[in-house]
Amino acid sequence: MLITLVWLAGRYEASQVQSRLERDAADAGSDIRTALSRNVQSLQALQAGDPGLLAWEVNATELLRLRRELVRIEWRDNNLRLRAHAQTPYRPLSWDAASREDAHTDAALACTNARRLGAPAYSGSYFQPHGDGMGSEMMELCLPLNSAGRPSGFLVATYSLQEMLVDLVGHNLTRSQEASFTEADGTRLAVLGAARRGTRMFTAQQLLDLPGTTLVLRMDRWHGAPNLFPNVLTALVTAMSIALVTVMVVLVRDNRRRLRAERDLADALAFRKAMEDSLVTGLRARDLQGHITYVNPAFCAMVGFSPQELLGQSTSAPYWPPEYADEYRQRQATRFAGGMPPREGFESVFMRKDGTRFPVLIIEAPLINAQGLHTGWMSAFLDISEQRRIEELSRASQERLQATARLATVGEMASLLSHELNQPLAAISSYATGSLNLLDSSAPGNLEDVRMAMQHIARQAERAGRVIKSVHDFVRRRDQTREAVPPQELLDAILPLISLQARKLGVRVHTTVEPHLPRTLCDRTMVEQVLLNLARNAMQAMDDPAIHPRILDIRVRRGASNAYSGWLEFSVTDGGVGIAPEVAQQLFTPFFTTRTEGMGLGLSLCRTVVEQHGGFLAYEPHAPRGTVFTFTLPVCQPTPT
């Protein structure tokens, strides 16, 4: 009985496979007939409107691009002479034009048959070699053309049997099926499908009766032997056994994955615990109600309280100084109400367990869980006591340096006074001596000359007074004249002054200002004088016939900045001979100069002006030659509201 059931199940399974294969073959045959009819209509549409040769070739090429089973379309006259043609863009073939003009070709026979029938006709299949040593089976379709009721030529379309299988049948083939075109004796002309899979083959055929020729579409399907236990009861037991084994395998794999995930989680937790314990930054987590849910050892060491004393605290933390408790509660309430802390953090004061106060920098961020929900706040704390001590020492040192700098400035101002007052005082002395000589003589008209001399003395005295006032204003740092100035305006102010000297010396001036720079807070007049002095020195350094080209490069860019201060960096670059080592040692020394007409005060005053703005002036060699002078000015910080 069991053997009979197995045999019947096998027969039933085979009949089902054969039925499905025959339906697939019938559907494939129908698809091919539909596609061939559609192509005939598309080919007839090529001649609509009596197109020119160029337009015909464009339309034919587009049709070949859309119909991959067509490989060539020709327009021939009544004598089958070629007028125009188009080839497929996917795999163009090399065609022998002379052989295709022969009256005994398959195309010529199909056209003769088409003219006789007055309808499209197909040729028999023939082998067309490719250029790579391979080849494929082709079939010609000929459409007779008529104009005003008279024959006007033919349209010849060439089909590739292999491409017909690929594009018209292949999309419906399963992995175990094979489709082919065969001759009446079973010779295969084109084959599409997988290699043999299974122990039994099923076959179905469809006859394609086309005008002028006949094709046989054959579909094969490979199928394995019937199931070992095809009856329902055995299949059910087998399925349950397979399901049980599958469940056991899945459980084993799941258990292994779970154990591996637990080990990975334990390792990750251990790593995070070790990392948090080794941090010198204090960490604290709070929930949305303000309760402390986590502190790391660094935070406990910072405030001197144990985790048990801190966890669960909310309204008043034990490390809050009593005098700041109300302020901290208000800040905490603002945070829990939705106020975001500043990204750069904020400073506060904490109290250790022994009562000592210390400053901290607090950086807070919201805690977001895996579902994207806000569950609390995470805070990082940095003890900045040492930083404050160093800043205080630096401030004291800076004050001492400023005092020393002011003493040096006094010396420089004295030198400047002697330099600037020398000429007016010498003129006053000369006019006074002349006046005395005029008064000693009794010549008439001397009184008018004495009056003129006194006027000159008064003007020179006024000039000396202006010099003293300007030096006085300079020593007082001119803080009241500082303003926010765009860097471009500083360069625009000095360019007209240096252009004349640049043209005289044959120097090209290049200026570059980095986009979107902030304004700088400076004394516009003094900074313009610094730029003017550096630019003139650079051009004079290139006043040598051997130096070519002569380029003065002035640049402004953003310098090193942080959240509390910003700087702009100005650089003046020349291509001169550079600065000798012996000159470099005294470069900023007052009254030191390498030019006979110079006074040696320019660079010294430049450095004084820059340092009074809080910046620095430095220089370095420029490759391949020349020097770069660089100075910095502060960025104008926005006034807090």
C-alpha cells in the first residue's frame, strides 16, 4: 500500500509538472506571436509621413534600442538595393554588403514571398557569423512598401533567435526550465536556460506558424525524483521532525549568541567602569526629578563625599556652599524646566566635606536613552583651582612686565622727544640768536625783522608743544581712541600711500583678506602707521637690481582664538635679501638702523603700538628669500547684554 501511494504521488507530481510546463510553453508562444505582431506595426510606422533618410535612420535606431530582438533594419528599393539601414546599439555585427545584395539571399527570398502575398513574410533561419569567431541564428522579416497603390520598396528586419528567447521568453523562465527554437528534426537553433538540474526531464512544444516559415518553440524542465515520502502522514511526521531539529538548532544558536552577547556586555561594562574610574574629570548623572543617580570616583574624590552620601540627593547637595545654595537651586529649577546650559560650560564654586571651597568648570548635556527620550542630565566637572592659581601668578607677572614695559616706553619716548624736538629747538635757538644780534645793532628797520623772528620762534614753540602732546597721548595708550575697525578698511587706508613708492620701485602689491573676518578693536591711526612702516621697510628691502620679481604680500587672517578672546593676524612679506644675524639681534633696538637716512625708531615704535593693543610683533625668514613680519590685534568682542 505504501509503495502504491508513493507511486501514485509520483505520477500526480509528474502530471502537475507537465501541465505547468505546457501552460508555460503556450504562454511563451503567445508572447512571441504578440511581440512579432507589435514589431510589424512598429516597422510599418517607420514609413509614416514619407520620412527622409536621416529621419528614418534616427527612428530606426530608436526602435532597435527598444526592441533588443531586432539586430538590423534595412530600407530597400523595388530592386532590393539598399537605401538606408540601422544596426542595434547593443552588439553591432559586421555584415557583408555584397552578399546581402544577392538575389538568392534569405532576405531576397522573403521579400519575393512578401510581394507575392502582399503581406509581411519571414525567411528561414540562417547562421550569421560574428567577428569574434562565434555566431548566431538569424531570421529575416520583409514588409512590402506601397506608395499611391504602387510598390515602392521593402523594409527588411533581421531577428536574432537567441535575443528573441532572451527578451520575449526569458523573463518568465524559472531556474529549472530551458527554452529553445528547434527545427523539425529536433536540431536546436537557439537555447536559453540553465544547465541540467535533476534526474528527469519534461518537454513541451509550441508550433509557431509564421508567413513563409515555421519555428518550433521547445521548453524543457528538469525535475528531481518524487519525494521520498509523498504521502500525507509520512510527510507530516517528516515535517515535524525537521521542525523539531530546526527549533533545536535555532535554540542552540540563540543560546550561543546570548552567551556571546552577555560576555560582550560584561566586557563593555568592565571597560566603561575602568575608564570612568581612571578619569580625573568628575561625572554626575541626575534624573528628571533632580535625584543624583550616578557619580564616578573622581567626583567623589573632588568633593570628599562617598557615593552613598551623594546618591539620591536632590534639593540640596552636600557639596553646595550654604551662601550659594539658593542660587544653585534656582539654576537647577531652570535646567529642569527646559533651559539648555551653555555648550562651553559655566563656572561655579563647590564645597568639600572639610568645608574648603574650590572653583569648578561644569559642562552639562541632556541624557538621551536608546528610544530617543530625555531621561535626565549628565554633568562633567573640572577642578580649576590650579588653573586659577596659575592665572593669578600670570596676572601678577604680567603686571610686572607691563610696568617694566612702561619704563622702557618712557626711555623710548625720551628718545622720541629728543628726535622730534631737536629741529624746533634748534630753530628757536637760531631765531633767538638772530634777534639778539638785531637788537644789539642800531640799524633802522631791525624792529620789523625782530618781530618776524619772534613769530618764527612762536611757531616752532607751538610745533614742539604738538610733539609733546602727541607723545603724551601715545604714552597714555590712546585707549579712548580705540574703535571697532574692519581689517579691509585698514588696508584700504594705507594702499594709496604705498602705491606711489611701489610704482617707483617696481613692486607689485598683493593683499589678501580672509572672508568673514570680525572687526578688530584698535587705534586706527596707530595701526595704520604700523602697517605703513612695515610695508615701506619691505619695499626698501627689495630695492636691489638683482631681485626679481618684487612682490609685497599683505595678508589678514584669523589667528589663534578661544571662547574668551579672538585675534586677527596681519603679515607683511617681502622677497628681499633677508635680515643678517648681527642685525637681527638689534632689530627692535631704538636708534639702531642700517640706512644712513634712517633714525632707527620705526620698528621699535611698531612693536610698542602692537604690544599696547595686547598683541605681539615678530618676524621670520621667508622661503626662498625675504622676511615675514607678523603682528596680532584683538578681535572686537560683542558687548554682553
